[in-house]
Amino acid sequence: MPANRNALIRYRTIDLCLSNRFRKWTLEDLMEACSDALYEYEGIDKGVSRRTVQADIQLMRSDKLGYNAPIIVVDRKYYMYDDSEYSITNSPVSEADLERLSETIGFLQQFQNFDHFKELGAMVQKLEDHVYAKKTRTAEVISIERNDDLVGIGYLSRIYKAIQQSYPLEITYQSFKARQPSTITFHPYLLKEHRNRWFVIGRNQKSDQLLNLALDRIREINRSSKAFLPNENFDPERHFQHVIGVTVNVNEEPQEVILRFNRNTSPYVLTKPLHSSQKFLGRDERGTVVSLTVQWNYELERDLLSFGENVQVLAPERLKRSIRQRLSEAIDVYNTELSERGLTVLKSKLTYRGSGVIDHAMRHRSIKAMKREIRGYLESKKTDPYAIRNVLGEIPQLSSHLFLPNLKSIITRIDKNARLIKSIYFDKNKESNWKVNWHQDRTINVQEKHEVEGFSGWLKKDGYYSVMPPESFMQKVFTLRIHLDDCHKQNGALMILTGSHKRIHDDNQIKTIVDNAIPSSIEVNAGAVHVMHPLLLHASGSSNSKKQRRVIHLEFTSAELPEELSWAESFEWNT
């Protein structure tokens, strides 16, 4: 006969007593402890007899329950475990228990083919494998995916209990986009697992709309004293009928999604459909075409992206564009990866040649964002569309798109103490059609004019003063030109004379150098960063194309101004 609940309470109580090595236990002590435990857990106040406890000890010593407890009597009076590390909770499952588990598995297997028990199959198979391994002492041959380290998994049982007993919860929640967590009164209706992540579906006290909360973003849970608001119209099967995953838009109708999978991937998709609505539409030399009737959500895009080059979206066009854009951005992540060697070579080129280019430094997403910000500014100001002096002062939001890790790495590799002293935006196309003769960038901008030795050529411009510092000062200045468009000879690419940055040249020297040197053209694509020494001789011709050549020009230095002077522009870039 299996042990009943009262007997199990006594065994557990005796085990707890004998595991306590700091006290000696007589038979009377064990009787009293068992009586107290039965009263506490079952409300039985009759007490436990001497004979019952003696029989319990004998049974625990035996192999009948699989305990084989090493209980000894010391001084013919005190009971204790001979092994100080022993406890019945550490005992292996007995052969009898394994037999009962095997019988239970056999019983459960009878239900696996019933519709309501389809999900029972994996559980029963795992249990069967575990029991077999215990009986034969061999390794398990089935491994089901699990992740005990998931953030928020500890809330699972508390939410489950709230759903079962129909009471609301006070949940402190912080989505990945939120800066601060917020607390809501939440009425839970369903726990749902997707891709080994858990979600709870319910409603906010203040809204009738269903919410989907990820357990890994929950910060705290407490029981609410408010009345539970049931949702009698919530049907989980109908609610998730037209989605992959857990994100449902109740205001959006499902649409037909047509996909082509290549020959290698087609068998996997046909044997394991992406969704219950999947239909086979045909097969050709390029692969297999299937359709899904689903809502467009985050999980759908993520699943399609997981197939990489093995799937092509044929319809709808909007989803096709989105997947293409995301794949392009994924490639951009790899293309814009800077290497330590690349940064070292760039600094070396700046030092010895006066110029260097990193072709893929800025991501296309950042370039598009900066174009959008500049276009909005120009439209609102109705100003010169070809130049913005002090562009970071005029459009400060550009900084968040500009000073990303790649640009910061370039700046710090050249001079980790550099400060940003000038920012200019300019555009060049056939309409503007301006050109710049061969020259050196010798000026910096300061707030006020003060006669200081070595500083000359004072000129007031746009509310501040332009001045030429001494050569020693200029040797610590460098410029970054961030290209927002493809730049070629047809739209006025910059021309440079490599190695001409070692000293300041007068006009006659510049003419002589230009007449006897072969210039290089800086032709780059959008997203490139051109690093240049300001004393490098450079020029640009007029544009023969209507294509824009938008550039953000930044100047940096670690040189210190004399006390009399202060910068006209100074920006924090390394925050």
C-alpha cells in the first residue's frame, strides 16, 4: 500500500528532527514533534502513539519506500542518523516509484491521439525517457529546449494563480523603449509562450483594449485589492487565429502573404508550416511558392528574416519593401564595421599624406536621418539651401545621428583630447555651380578680436571673427567631412595634393606646387568619412550634374587658445 498523507507528514517530521544534529532526540520527542506537525497541517489533535513512531522508524530504515535511512540509537535512548549528510529528501527514486511512474506513463499515452491532448505527447515522451534512464542508469536520449535563466520567469506561477483565482495584479512594467517603469492595475486572462519567451495577455484597469505584456520586462508584481474585470468576449483561439507569435492588432485585417522558398528550404517549410493558414501554390525552377493569411506583425518579419537568402517575399509589396530594407540595413552593419588596423592606417595617412578615407563609416539609416533633419530646417527657414554655418548650433538634433560609435572611434584615434570647434553644412550641384581654387584652410573662428602674436588676418563674419593662427597651432587641427551623397567628378568632388600639408604656403608657392603636381580626386559614396589636414592643398571644380553633394564639415583640435581669445563655436561631442 502506498503511504498516506498523514504518514508522509510523520516521515518528513522525523527526518527534519534527525537532521538537526544540535539536539538529542528521544522517542518521546519524536512523538511530540509528529503530533504537532499533524495538528498544524491536518488539524488532527489526537496525538501520535509510541507504536506508530516506532513503526515509522522501522519503515524508514527499510527499502520498502526506498529510504534505507541509517537511523541508529545512541546510549539506548537517543535517535540519530549515522550519516550526518543523510536526508530522505536526498534519496533517489525507489524502484517501486519508478514502476508506478511507468504505469502512469502508459496510462497517459492512451490520450495522446485525442485532440485535447495533442500537446501532451512531448511531455509524456520526456517523462518516459527520464524514468527509463533512472531504471537502467543510462543517459537520457531526449532533450527538450528550456531556459531556466529567462528574466521574469519567476513571475510565471504568480500570474498563473491570479488567472486561476480571478484577481487583478499591480504590475510595474518597463518596455525596452520606456525610460522609466510605470505601474498599472492589470487583469490577466492568458499566459502564452512563444519561442521560449512568456507573455501575459489581459487588460489595463483604465482601458478595454487587450494588452500583451512580456514577463521579462516586468519589474514587480503585487496582488491588487480591486475587483477583477472578466473578459467574457476573449477567445484565445480566435484572438491569435491570424497571427504568428503574440502581437495582435485588432484593427487590422489579415492579408495574403505570398512567399517563394528555394529548393533547399522548401521541404522544411512544407513539413513544418509557418502558420495554420499556409497553402501550397506551386513549384517552379526557382523553388516552392506558398501563401499565408496573416496579420503583418513583428514576429512575421522576424521569422521571414530568419530564412535569410532562402526566401523571397512576392506579396504584398509593402512587406516586400520592409524586408528588403531590413536586409539592406543588416548588410550595412557589417559594411560599417571598423577594424583596429583600419583606424591605425587612417591615422598614419593623415600624418604622412594629409588625407584618408573610410568608405563605410556611417550607416545608411543615419545618413537618411541627417538629410531629413537638414531638409526640414531649410524648409522651415526658407534660407540658402546650399550652406548652413554653425550647422550643429542651428540643428542640434543632428548630433544624435552623427556622433555614433564609429565617428567617435575615428576622432579619438586621431586625438583623444580633441574638441569640436567648427561645423558647416554645404551642398553642391549644378544650380549652385560654385568652385573653390587651390588653397589651405588656415582660419579658425573666435568670439572677439584681440591682437595676439602669431594670429593675423582678422575678419568679422556672421557675428564672429575669423583669424589665421600660427602654423604650430594649425598642425593640431584636423577636419572630418561626412558625405551624405555619392561624390564624383561630375558633381564637384574635392581634389587634393597629397603631402602638401607640412607647412603654410604663400600664393606663389601654392601656384608652383599646383603646376608641378598631379592632384587626386576624392570620389566616395554616401556614408564615407574623409579625414583631412586643414593645410592640405585642395580645390573643387564646378558641378556638371544636378546631383547633390551634401557634406557636413567638422573641425577638431586639441590646441589651446591664448587666454585673450575664446572659441566662437564649441560643441560637446563625446557624451
